Amino acid sequence: MAKEILWIYMDRSICALIPKKRGVGYLRQPYGHHINSEMEKFRDDLNGVDIYGLDGHLQIMVDKAEYEDKDLVFGKAVIERLASYHSLPFRHVSLNEFWLNHPV
């Protein structure tokens, strides 16, 4: 299985599973407890949105749903930035695939 960020829109947020650097599977806590200057810059570039990552996925509170981003232009722009930080490809997935891969 190739390592890639899996993402969806959920609860007016962009949610992403971040692969482990070593081993297989996805991080249980992709963000939190420590200041990360690159993620803080990412957050500030998105007008200070909240970012959570203690529940098995990274949740970026963008106040947008998938039906409002029909061609996923906004979502892809956000995830491209995240993918460049992690040096990983990304793929938009179904809700079912997201939860099948979720680490928690």
C-alpha cells in the first residue's frame, strides 16, 4: 500500500488521515500537544481556522461542506499545502474508505 494522505469533507471541515513515517497505517494523533511552526503558518494562511488532530485524523475547520466545493478546488488547495509539508501524495476518498483506514 502506497503512503498517501486520505481526505474527505466532514462536519464542515476537511479531515485527513496522515500516514505514519515508519511502519504501516495512519497516525493516531497527527497534530497536538506541541507547537509546530509550519502548521501554525498553515493555520494562519487559512485565516486562523482551528486545527485538531488528537482523535486519529487531522481536522481543519474550514466551515465548508463538499456540496459547496463541487469540483473540490478549495479542498485540493488546502490538502496540497498539507501534502507538501508531509511530502506525500493525497487522494479524496469516500466516507466508508476513510473510516475503514481510520486508526482509532
